[in-house]
Amino acid sequence: MKIAILGGGHGAYAAAADLSEAGHAVRLWRRDAAALRPLLEAGSITLKDASGSREVPLALATANMAEALRGAELVVIPSPATAQQDIARAMAPHLVDGQVIFLPPGTFGSYSMARQVAASGNQADLAWAETGTLPYLARKHGEREVNVTVRAIRLPSGVYPARKSAAALKVIRQAYPGVHACGDALSGALMNAGPIIHPPLMVMNAAALQHFERWDIHNEGTQRAVRDVTDRLDQERIAVREALGHSGPHYPLADHYNNDQWMYGDAHRQLVKSGDWREQIDLYSHRYITEDTELGLAFLASVARYAGVDAPIAHGLLAIVGGFLGRDLRGGPRTLEALGLSSLTPARLQQRLHDGQ
């Protein structure tokens, strides 16, 4: 299958190497042509995992969006949600009927990006899907080298518009067999693990993050008090899903720590063992704040308000982060209010998500 991968981060390089090795014709797009040069010169990514290290050639690496998207059946965007609007603008002139765009994860980007592409004047018949996590726990070890610690084995995914769910997931499953339907795009967005696991880790490790040069929030930073807050925040997420009528499995984050039933299976121990997450984290600019808190947690809090679900942990963490950032995070760009959805009745919202706009 012809696949376009858009992005230059850990997830994009992992996806490009992994899907190329699986036999797909992969085109990797990265806007930064200078940063792409080592890959252009070598023509391959060095992929490292439990099986060792090897060179994986790509069909194409390019800074030209039209080149990357031409003929692609599947477009995978493993970039942070903070980059989605810029990517949507770059994609808009080149998307054509029948393409499937997959956001792993999305932070409700499936709806937001579709809205932006349509507003640009492109009325192509597209399907947008998003899931709850990246398909890989991965870190780049060099300019064209990526280490994959764990691959996801379960990827619950929602589709916008939901009427295209069966066809879209059939395409995505050719690349990621672990993908399975979890409903519409709102359901898919409410599977996102980032806004559950990362805001408590950032807030409750704030002093250590600012004191130590490098700190592993998943090792020393994950103590019982942090886990207790994370579990209660996740209970709020699940309560929101249930209030909106979304059925299980809800993939409780506790399974990530306690057993092998979560999206990655038994991943937390391997994540800590790898050492790749002992890193310098800037409390003001890291994507755990800019993506998972300012966008993701604000989105969850807004859906809780819409659904009438009491969510004191979500709103409290959002207030604390807003306190050290110096701004009110309740009106972020991914809230239902900002997206013009909060005024819809539940029936009208469900219809919008099913039929499209």
C-alpha cells in the first residue's frame, strides 16, 4: 500500500521505518529540508528494536507535500497536535477523494483538521481517524536513527465522519492490524492517554523537573500519590465516555501499569528499562504541556462540562498549569466551545459526527 507519513519526530520516523520494513511504499514528508538531508543522502532509516539494528530504505523522503501525498491511500500523521493546524494548511491543496488520514493520537484533530481543510475550499471525500496513542513507544537516537521500545497491539480508533468507519478502518488495518472500531471521532479522542498520564506527572514532578538536569517521570516520578491522581483523572475520562453513550472497552490507564491488557501490552516496565525517557523536560514548552495539557486536558474538561460530568481533577490540574503558565486554559482551541460544538444538543452532535459537516 502507498502510505504518506507526515512529520519529523520520534513517531514519524518509527512509522516510516516500521511500515517500510513491512513492505509498504512509504513516503516521509518533513517540512525542514535541512533536517531531512541526512535521510535524503542515506535513503534509509536505522531502525533499532529487540531484534537488533538494521537499515530500512524508504520509497521517498521529501519536503514537498504534493510529492508525499500523491497516490497515497493512507496518510499517517504521528506529529503532536500542536502541529496539526499547520499540517492541515499544507495538506489542503493536495488531498483527493478516497484518502484516509490517520492521527495516532489525535486530540480531536480528526474533526479540527477536517474542518480546516473544508474551510480552505477542498471538498474531497475524505475519512479521518484517530486513536488513543502512538503505535510506538520510540525515541530518535540520531538524525536518521530511531529506537522502538514497544509496539502497540491494540489501537481503538474513531472515525470522522463515522459513516465511513468500516471502509476507513479496513485501509488503516493494512498498516496497523491492531486497529479496531471504538465509535466516532469524539470517542476516539476520549481514548487519548496523553492528557491522562502526562499532566499529573508534570504537575506533581514540577520541582524535580526544574531542579534536576535529567529526570525520568515514568520511573522516580511515578509514585503512589501520582498514580492515585492519574487513576482518578482516568475515572473522570471514563465517566465522560459513559455519559456520552460510548461503550467499553474504555482502556483504563491502570492496565498500563498493572497488566498486559492496555494498548501496548506490558509496556511500562520496558519503557522504564530502556532509559530513553530519562530526559530534560522544560516545564513550559514540552509537548506534555503544550499538547497534552493545553489542548488535550482542556478538551477533556470541556467535554465533561458539556456532558454534565463532575471532573474536579481535570479542572484542578488545568488550573494549576494555567497558574505557572500565567494564562487561563479553559478556553483553548480544542474545547467544544472553540470548535462550535458546545451549543449542539447531544442528538445534533452525534449526527454531526456521523454525517460530517
